[in-house]
Amino acid sequence: MLVLIPDGTRTMPMPLLFGVLDDAVGSRAAVLDFLVALGTHAPMSDAQLSQLVGREVVHGRAGARQVFNHRWDDPAAFATLGTIPAREIEQLTAGG
């Protein structure tokens, strides 16, 4: 399971939510990881991630959980899954 979480620019009790999700889902899910929705902000360091989730993060890991930065700035992090032809877009949007 991948949980999208806000970055440090948003206010919420993230350490509490991190703990609740870890306790409630962690033992039942094959994987429970967290992806920080950075928008266009810079990636967060392990120290910043530690403060965000309320647990020590070392090399992107908080215990058994991986905490990823959304790498919006790295073209290698993206894959083209397909394209929608212009004609189909026109049909779907009624020409708009």
C-alpha cells in the first residue's frame, strides 16, 4: 500500500497519522510505504522526513516503512504509459 502524505508546508498531525496507519495496516499489508507529495518543492532530507513523520528516517526508511520524496523534477522517474489520440480527446471533450 502506498500512502500519499503532504510535505512540511502543510499543517496536520502527520506523526499521529503515520503511527495509526502503521499500527492498523502495517501488519496486514505486504508493503506500507509513504510518498511525500512535494508539489514543486525540493526533496526533503532524512532529517526533514524524520520531523514530518515523527520517527527517525535513515536512507528514506522509517523502520520497515519507506518514505519516498515525489521526484517531480527527475525525468527518469516518469514513464509513458500510452497516448490518447487528438481525435479521441476531441470526442471525449465534445470538441473542447
